[in-house]
Amino acid sequence: MKPREVLAMCREKEVKAVDLRFSDFLGAWQHLTIPVGKLEEDTFGDGLGFDGSSLRGWQRVDESDMLLVPQPDTAVVDPFTALPTLSMICNIQDPITREDYSRDPRYVARKAVNYLKSTGIADTCFVGPEAEFFVFDDVRFDQNAHEGYYHVDSSEAEWNRGRKEGPNLGGKLRFKEGNCPLPPGDQLMDLRNEMMQAMIQSGIDVEAQHHEVATAGQCEIDMHYQELVRMADQVCLYKYIVKNVARRHGKTATFMPKPIHGDNGSGMHVHLSLWREGQPLFAGTGYAGLSEMALLAIGGILRHAPALLALTNPTTNSYKRLVPGYEAPVNLAYSQRNRSAACRIPMYSTNPKTKRVEFRCPDPTCNPYFAFSAILLAAIDGIQNKLHPGEPLDRDIYDLPAEEFKKVPRAPGSLEEALAALEADHDFLLRGDVFTPDVLEHWVKHKREEEIAPMRLRPHPYEFCLYYDV
């Protein structure tokens, strides 16, 4: 879509406001709204000024002026606003130099795609994420000087089997038994359908929706794979739609990886494939129908996985999910069909166009622009340096003899470990100037100072269970 077509769309849809959206450093959408009359064809080139100093991880106060540059091909009518509103995603530029801003996550993703093309390996990277989430009926949490707690609730949760509900109709979902039940056990069928329809109307190609494994409202809506930058845009839109449809019905949605103890957490398995001139490059005659290129891409992802997790699993809560026993991909191995391996090769189809690699570690708290770019760069490094992943691990990893199990590399056990791995292994991210040293250094600094350090300072509720009567 071109600027002139966006203006025509505004007239056709009787749009009254234009919402300009962009991703902050950590991956959360931010926005600024203007009357539709202020959107002119020149706006798409000139941009609009805004304060970049009040955003997490961005400008200093003495360099606060920045530009929002609307991207016409991202225009969509917002499905939630009372006033007819058109939204567009923006690139961020410096108003003086007119250079793209190095800490703009979307710019990093655009550079990753350009770097891929420059290598001659491929001209397109397709990405297909599976972002899981919970829908709760109620959430309360706080942490202060004298108390710390959280409380989540869902009418379909196992812990409410005995609750007086006037009447309680039973049918609660047991822990780890929430995968694809029919209503009435699945109480969120209509809600997910509404989310799915809003996504379709917003231009997202939805493949399926279903209840996920955990009790208490765990859900998944699958999107058809798209080119890397477009898919990162769609992940932001996906989360926006999920949260707002839930809110419309008096519920709350969260993409937090591990909000419930003792049940499956929410991941975002990322499917990746490379194409050139419209032809898939990951299909071949090797293991699981893979090409040599695909195997080397897996080798790169596994080699750099500890560092990747600092970007794909970027919260302290992420590592509450990455523990054995919940289909969690903590084992840095690859396999066809085995869901406890970090890299899986789906075997649903023999069509070469469906052949891809699934990296199962990521979760939906990541910044999708950073995460997808980093995974691609690791795959490129594996291809360029012929990092073969070794033998596949097709056995049940948790049934291996102890001596064999010890030899399987493991994912980092904490955000601090992942950040240390990133500091030790990040040269592959700097190639093509995709990630700059400034971006990586600031990422590590922010995570340590704003997330890890505050967690260390506060008593945990379970510490009272362990130590109060010592």
C-alpha cells in the first residue's frame, strides 16, 4: 500500500484518527494518536516528532527529539477503538541526520534481512511463531516492604473444583490435561474465535486456534509463516488483539512464561526456513528430509543457543519455564518430532515448502524483532562456518542412562547465565552491523540493573515457607 492509498482508505472507512505505533527497546508497543486531518502524503516522508527520552532503553533527555515515520504497508483499521481509527507501524529516525535509529528494534530486523541477502545464502527468511498465553478471570499482585504475593484465578482451573459457584458445574481442566478439550471443559472457545476473527480482519493469516496443555485458560492461536519483519510486526498486533479481546470480556491475558506453579508454561516456538527466488532451501534428502543447509543452520542455532536465550527468553520468569518435565526444551539437541529437544523438525508433511526448523526455547516475552533477527544470524553463522549439529537425539531424553544424559548440553538455568553467555558469544550478532555493540551492551545493562538486581533484593514468598521457623 502506498501513502496515497492509505489516505484513500481513511476516506473510504471514514477514519477520524490515526494511531502511530512503534516497539520500545524491550518489545512493547507504544503509540501516539493524531487527528486524521493531520495525516498528509508528506507525513510519510517527513515523519512526526515525539519524545524518545521517556521510553525504556532509548534516548537521553538531552537527545530526546526523535521522528516517527509511518510505514504505509502496515496500515490497518483498529478493531477496538470507539472512534474509527487507522493504525500504522513506524520506523524511528534521528530528526537531524535522518538516519535510522540504532536502538529501534524494527531497524535491527530490517538489517538482519538485508544482511541475509548480502550473503547470497538466501533472499527470504520465513518465520512462524507459536505464541502461547493465559487468559485469567482475575489477577492481583504486589510487592512492598511488608508483603509480597500474587493471585491468579480462572473458572476452568483445577483448583476450583470445590469452589462454591452457585452452582459449580464441574468440568474443570486437570493440570497438564488442557490440550484441545471440547467445551464445556474448554470455556474459552468463543473468546478465541473472537480473537481469531479480529486477527483475520486485521490482515493476519490465522491457521488454527486451540486450548493449550495447562489448566486455567492456556491458549494458542497459530499464524501462517511470513517474512521476518512482517511477522515481527504481526506478533505485536497479535498480542494487542489477544489482550484487548480478553479485556472486552472482563478477563485478562498474559504472555508471562510461567504464571502457574506445577503446570506447563507459555512458550513461543519459532519455525524458521530460508528461501531463494521463491524456492525453499531447507528441504533435501538428509535426516528428516532436510538439506545440508538446514542441518548447518541447526548447528549454528545450537552452538549459539546459550547466547540466543538472552534475547529469546529475556525475563527472570522465562527460566521458571525452562525446567525438565513440562515439554520444556532445555536440551540443546535436535530431533524429528521430539518436543524435549531445543530444535525439532516437524514431520507433518512431505511438501518441500513446509520443511523448516523449529527452535522451541523462545517465549513470548521476547522482543520479536530482536529474537527473530538473532535466530537468523545464528543460522547464517552455522551455514557459513559449516557448524554441523552432530547426531540427532531421537530417543526420550529423560529415559537416557545417567552417563549419556550428562553429555547432552543444557540451556542456561537463569537470565544471568544467558546474559553471561551473550557477553562471551556475540560476534555473530554484529555481522552486517545488524546488532551494534551499543544495542547489546545496553540490553545486558538494562536486564541486570532493572530486572535481575531488583529480584535479588526482595524476599520471595516461598522463602517464608522454607526459612521462617529456622
